[in-house]
Amino acid sequence: MLDALSAVVVVTTVGTEEEANSLAEELVGRRHAACVNVLPIRRSVYRWKGKLCEDSEFLLLIKSLEESYPAIEAAIRELHSYELPEILCFDVRQGEARFLKWLADSVTKSASAPDAAG
């Protein structure tokens, strides 16, 4: 049984829906992630190179395993359009057992995981 503590959610933001969808499909296609949710962000406010900036972005919630984090980070760096992409990883402390098993099976290269909505 998968320990919930080995499950992670990685977040990143991108500037366009096209880039969000492309990155999500790559991460799932490469089996780095079981599921990626793409959420529109109406407004992001941040400081960049000394200036206050405001943009609309898309947030990606990337559901995976801790062991896949290095590959996720590398793929984001490879495919991302930002000079400095946001890449944050959060441990999952608890989760529904069957969902966690599906997550692990979906990321494991040798498994043939059943489809599930994430």
C-alpha cells in the first residue's frame, strides 16, 4: 500500500492556457504525474526585477510521487516559458487509499493503471 507521505502535489504557474495544457499533457504522457489540474488565475501580483507586476496566469496542480519530483522539475524547466518558473512541492499527509493507489499505478512505468478522474 502506498504511504500517503510519498504522494506529492507540485504547483507551477504559466502565462497561457495553451502552455498549461501542453505542460500538463507532457507530464502525464511521460508518466511523471498521474493527473494535472489546470486552473485559471484571474490575477497574480508579484515583484519581478524590482517592478510590481500583475498578470493573469494558469495554475497547474500536479499530482505525483515524491520519487518523480526531480523529473517533474526537469520537465518544467525544459518546457516552461518563464525565466524563473514557480516550482513548489507539497507533501500529501493523508488521502483516500484507492486514489493513492491509482496515483502510484499511474506514475509507475511498469503499471497499467485504470483511468480515473483526478
